[in-house]
Amino acid sequence: MEATASMQTDDTNLGQIILISVIATIGGFLFGFDSGVINGTIDGLRAEFGDGEWVISFSVASMLIGCAVGAMIAGRTADIFGRRGVLMVAAVFFFVSAWGSGVSTGAIEFILYRILGGLAVGAASVLAPAYISEITPASIRGRLSSIQQVAIIVGLTAAFMSNYVLAGTAGSSTSEFWLGFEAWRWMFWIEMVPAAIFLFALFAIPQSPRFLVIKDRDEQAMSVLQRLFGRAAGERKLTEIKASIATDHKPRLADLFDNGKVRPIVWVGIGLAVFQQLVGINIVFYYGAVLWQSVGFTEDNALLINVIMGVVSIGAVMVALAVIDKIGRKPLLIIGSIGMAITLGTMMICFFNATTNEAGDLVLPGFWGPLALFSGVTYAAMFNLSWGPVMWVMLGEMFPNQIRGSGLGVAGFFQWFANFGVTLTFPILLVTISLGGAYAIYFLGAVVSIFFVAKAVSETKGVELEDMKGFE
């Protein structure tokens, strides 16, 4: 694929494009917050529900069922009702899920509310990068699409900090905080504030011009394009969008197949989505506090480690944002895979050297503890320098127009299904093959991802969306 001339001109309303992108990525913030908040509430859930570890594990992972379904249906639904409309529904789901998770008194009730939140996370995870890619010039598309990952990590860090402050103020996550309710419930309720902000802010952004063209609303599409790029560039872009759509029919699920076989680009999208999870990143997000407590850190210290990881991750994403449109997507993926393989391999060795104290708890003796902590923080940084932002950027831009919504939905479904599998199996791996054994599997995932990227992934830097041919 050859890059065509960038749509960015002197008339480009860059400030408005950035503002619209930031509003869209509030969904990413909620995605991150909703994913990270569970980290500090596990002791509270265990105390409230009084169920076995399997039920607690499923309660933690249950959101991911909704994420998989939400991602799967969001792309196609957005082709029918628009990116903005579906994001508005997601904002409402975020709000209701946050409230319901905090008031739950039983596992089944809690799981239902978490699945509802998962539907919102799944939709936001695929639609925000798609929407951003459709309203930005190719020359800065990678940087603006990467804001999604910045928002996710900021959301995660905000959840970690909120959990840390609430637990510290109350004395623990299970202690009463305010109005007679335990701190862990307030950890969920705080999310209602950004969810409400997201809903109202969405009214200020336009529909995707590509969606408007697909719906034969050319005048509205022209208005949006001229508002973003100026009169001449807007007219030119409208012509390009109409031409790309005219060469084929309007989007449909059957376009994912070619002569009865799944198109190669769809397999590449699925591969990117699955490998992002097989490196075990969400074990850090969902079980970070449990993980560090399991090797000797106190609850207070474990929650603080999460905050440190979040801050370092934000810095790493900012570096990715600065270089993604300069060095490209594929080099960042390979660099990240190599870095994660090294750090995961180091953590694996550290955890294999853990001992057990008289109480039966794992302990990292001597230098193994600091080395595991350093490797864990570095691992999070390497992920957020590469696979964290780049996978979502590529999924938002690599598919041809006719299959962008459907392709995103399928890839998003597999991403969240893999996330569910990794999250649900971690507690089982912990007691069957040990913490070191679990990290050996994630280490292997990182190693294999190097070869997958090198062989299967093509560069999309600087290519206009209308010129995406699906690597074919």
C-alpha cells in the first residue's frame, strides 16, 4: 500500500479535531477505570459474598463476557446507528453498572451489573479508535488514535489511586467509609461521575463522515468534513469516501469472507487482538493487588505499586504517541514484544524462586523481590509503549471501509474472549502450576508474538483509510 497525500492542510481545524478525539476517548478512560477498579475490591467482594474462590474469580472475569459481546455487536450496530449513538448507549451502561456494582449484595446481582458494564467497555474499546481514525488526517492519525490508550491508562491509574485513597482513609477496602457503606462500594460509585460527563459530552461531537456517506447523508457529511478540514479539502475527501464506497456495496457481515474463506486481514486482526492478551497484561490490571500481596507485600503497598505502574504506563504511552507516526506501527509492536519477553522471562524466574513462610504465603527472598518489582513495572511500560496503543490504532485503521465495523467487532470479540480466558484461568494456574508457571505461559505468548508481527503484519503508517486494501 502506498501512502497518499495527507488530508492535513492549512485549513485543517486541528484544535477541533483534537477536542473531538479527547471527548471520544473518555470512553477509553471509563474502559480503563472499569477494568482497574475491580483490583482493589476483591477483599470486599470476598467478605460480602462469602463464596468460594471460583465464584470470586468468575465475578472478576464476568465483565469480560459483556466486553466480548459488546465488541462483537458494536461494530455492526455502529454501521447501522452510527458511532456516536452507540457510544451514548455505552455511557448509560457505564453509569448503571457503576451504581449497581456498588449496591450489590450477592454474586449473581453483581455479575449481572458487571456484564452490563462489560457491554459498554467492549463497545467503547472498538468504536473510539474507529471514530477517531475516521475524523483525523492520516499524518496524525496514529498519534490521535493513541490518545485512546492514554485515556485507558489514565483511567486505570485513576482507579488505582482512588482505590488506594479510599482504602487508606477507611483503614481497608472492607471498612466503612461514608454513609455507612464500605470503601469498596465507593470505589465503584466514583465511576458514575465520568460516565455522566461522557454522556453529555458526546452531544457536542459530530457523526463520523464515513457513516453519514454510507447512509446517503452527503450534505451532513460535507458539513462535518468542511468543519474539520476546510472547504476544498472537505470536498476532496467527500469525493474520495464516495468513490471508495461506490466500488463496492454497503457494509455487511458477509464481506468478512472471500470465496467462502475468512479474509486474511480478518485473521491478522484476530491475531493482533489475541496476542495482546496472551502476554498476560490484564493479570496486572485485575489481580495486581492480589499478585503483590501473594509474594509478601501488604495491601497498602500492593495498591501503591499499582499506582506506580499506572504512572509509568502513562509515560510509556506518551512516548508511543510521540513516535508512532514517525517510526510506524510494526516496529513498535516488535520492540514491545521483545521487551515483554525479557521482562516476563525475568519475572518467571523470580517467581520460580519464591519460598513459602510458616503461614503458607509466598515470599520472594533477597534480591528476587526488588527484581520482580522492577521487571513488573518495566513490563507494564513495554506493553504501553507498544501493544497497548498500537493494537487499537491498527484495528481502527487497517480494515477497508466496507468491513471496518464488522472487522473491528470480530477482532474485539476475540480480544475480550482471550482476556476472559486469561483472567479466569489465572487463579487456577496459581494453585496448579504456581505463579512462575503462569508467567511462563505469558512469556511464551510474548515470544510467539514477535514472529507473528514479523510475518503477518503490514505497516499502515501514513496510508489514507480509503486506500486500505487489507494487506492483500
